[in-house]
Amino acid sequence: MLRIGLIGTGTVGGGVIQILEQKIAEYKEKLGVELELSCICAKSEEEVAPYKAKGYKVSTNADEMIAGNDIDVLVELAGGYNMPRKWILAALESGKHVVTANKALLAKYGHEIFPLAASKGLHVLFEAAVGGGIPIIRSLQEGLLGSTVESLSCIINGTCNYILSRMAEEGLDFDVVLKDAQRLGFAEADPTFDIEGIDSAHKTALLASLCSGHRVDFEKIYVSGISKITAQDIAIAKELGCCVKLLGIYRRDGERVDARVHPCFVPLDHQLASVNRVLNAVYLQCDNLGETLQTGAGAGRLPTASAVVADLVSLARSTDVGSRKALPMGWFNVENSATLVPISETSARYYLRFASRDACGVLAKITKILADNNISIETIIQKDVNDPGKVSIVVITEKTLDSKLTQAVDAVNALPEIVEKSQVIRFLA
């Protein structure tokens, strides 16, 4: 019997309760595991009242529930940093396993949580933390052990993918689609966490850590969001046979780790190009397996709850037989931190869009600056804009070093003819 203490009755927590109510009997009959929802905890009596009415033991005091002897595993679905950190560490100290969907917490405090769990032989399972219902965590921990992941590119924020997909499908501006996404519930009232790439950075750091076997500090990886992507950028991407996606990227670079989050021009024949709207996807290139793509619902009540319940079933099977060790995560510690490749040392082909006054000699100045920085040009396109006296100059570069590109773009931005900050988007390598 695995006795469950659940914190959080919101979207995902309510979904977990719903699935358990439907499937607990089935798990016992078909899998031979017994799960019991021993206590449901939320911050107010109002939130737990519906479950109390159904006969569940409820609480508004998480500390008391964790300190008690009637739960074996803490399921943390409240979100946030400080209180969940305290609860999870207390649960581990008292000998209880942990299941969580809190990617932000693990990215920030996993270096405390995972070593503590390892020292006590306890499980910390977090399949729902990355990719919602996509079983990517278990794949990296177990299913892909016959191969080494050489690189990973992922679409792991449904809000951003929805916005970029709608912009491409309907030719709409970013702000218009964002407002519609908020109306439909696909974006938060304050969307900064999503559209500026922070959510994707948390998830990318965890995936890069699992791929590399070193702790990747999400606060040190390069992050750029999608709020400056325009309808014109999307349209030009189409002309070039590409779409725009916000990607989390991991690459092996000898003993170092290349981990970053930023928009990319993705060729339309790439597997990731067909992943649209709120879907998530993780594309991996492995030495023995080759290429593989996992895709599915990256968020939502039941997809995420399904991943939480799958962790609970796995945990119940492990603890029932009493012989399966916890998946090793003790290496996720400060002493084993990855050495990251600075963004300045990465290379790519670049899409550059310069907004200029329609004046003689501007193109010559731009090409000279690029040449002075040893940047080769693949294509130049001049685009008219709906603003008399202005033009857009689009340059596609050959593969070049980021530090050279940044220096050149800064010099172009300093030209008196340039009327707004230039757009820079990498092509997916």
C-alpha cells in the first residue's frame, strides 16, 4: 500500500484526484499495486471542502501532514519556490518519497533536493515537470540508456508555440495573438514567465542535466523569448522555407555543455516544424538510436496529472517489491555543475532584419560592417514596409561565430539611418 499525501487541489491536483478515483481499482487488479489517497491538503477550508464532503481526510496545514505517519509519499502540486522547497526537504528528512510537477523548484533547488533524497535512498519523481504528458524524463533516465544523447531540441512551452503557430497561420501580430491566447486560457494574465523563455529555461536545464550527467544551472544559460518576433519575421521565414519556434537546445561540446533557449528558424521539412499550437515536442539525436521525436500535450489538467499518476504507480511498484533502487539523481549537485559554453562561442546561420530610413548608401554601410567582422552573406533581401521613407533590409548569413555577429549588429545599430533595434534570429543547426 502506497499512502499518498497531496498538496494542491488546483488544475493538476484536481486532475490527479480525478484519475486516481477512476483507476485505483484497476491498478490493484491489473498491476497488483495499491494506492491510497490518504490526505488532501490545500491552503483554505474552501478548497478542501468538496473533498471532505466525499469522505477524504483533508488538511490546511501541510507541515502537519508531512510530519504525520500516515503518508508514504508527498505529491507537491502547489507550485512556487519557497514553501514547496520547505515541504519537500521536510518530507525527505522524514523518510517520505516525493512526486512533483514543479520544474521551477527543481531547476533552482534540485541541487539540495536530489542529493538529500539519494543520501536517504528515497525517490524523487518528476515526469510531469517537463513536457506535461510526454514521458521524456523516464526516457532519458531509463529508455535511452543504450545510447548517448548527442543533441536535443525541444518545444516545451505551449503558450509560445500557440502564439507563433497562430501568427504563422493567420499573419497576425504578436500582441493580437497574445491577447487572444489570454482570452482562451492559453496564456497567463502576466505572460512574462512564458513569452520571455523563463519556463523553457527551467525545463531545458533539467533536460540538459539528464543528458549530460551534470547539474546545469538554469540561471546561467542563455535565454531569449518571443515578444519581439513580428508578423514580418514570420512571413519572411515562410518565404525561406522555415517556421519560427522557441526552442530549448542542448548540445554536447566535449567536456562542456551547450544549453540555451531562443527562437529559431526551423526548416519546414524538420520534424519539429509540424508541432503546432499547444503541443510540445522533444527531438533527440543519439549515437546508437539515431533521431527520435516525442510529442504530445505539454500542459493541461489531465495530461500533466497523468504523468503524476504514472510516477505514483511506478513508485508503488518499486516500493512494493522492496528491491528497486531510486533512480540515481544524487549527481545533481553544485560540485558536479556543468561547464557551460558561452553563447558568444556558439555558431549558426543568422537571419538579420535591419529597419532603416530609405537613404542612399545604407546597404553598402551594412555589408561593409559585416565584411569587416568576417561575416559572409548568403542572401540579401530588401523589403518595403507600410511606412513611407523606411525599408527593411534582410540578411541571411553563412555560419558565423556569435561574438562576431553581435559585434557587427551593434555597429549597424549605431548607424544614424537605423531606426529601431535590429532583429536577430538563429537558424536551427
